[in-house]
Amino acid sequence: MPALACGSADCGLKCSCVSISIIIPTLNEAATIRDLAASLRRLRGDCEVIVVDGGSEDETVSLVRESGFTVIETPRGRGRQ
């Protein structure tokens, strides 16, 4: 699945002229991921949001997908959590 660029109909982010990629590592962040997504939607500039999940056992991945951001799933234990 390709990353959504800001301003695309699916993403909902409002963008102007700066291009940036925001990469967010997650592990079991279901309790906070909705607030983070809401904050990211308030950003200005041309950006994409990519969430890299390290093997969450909660609803993190499905919540990120609902937000319209790109999710990359990796197995747990690939890095220090």
C-alpha cells in the first residue's frame, strides 16, 4: 500500500508547500494513537505519515488503518522497545 500524501482525499491532512515524511514507530499504542492521528491532521505542509508497528498485540494497527495512514507491520523483537 503506498503512503498517502497530504491533501489526498483519503488522508484528510491539510497541506501547503513543504514536503516531509513522518515515520512513527509503535508498539501497543491503541490508547494514544487516535489522539496522535488527530494532532497529525492539524499539521500544515506536504507530508506523508507512515506508522511502523513492531508487533502490537492490541488494536494499534487497525486504528492506524482507520485513520488512513500507511502501516508497515514488522515482527516483534526487531529493535529495542
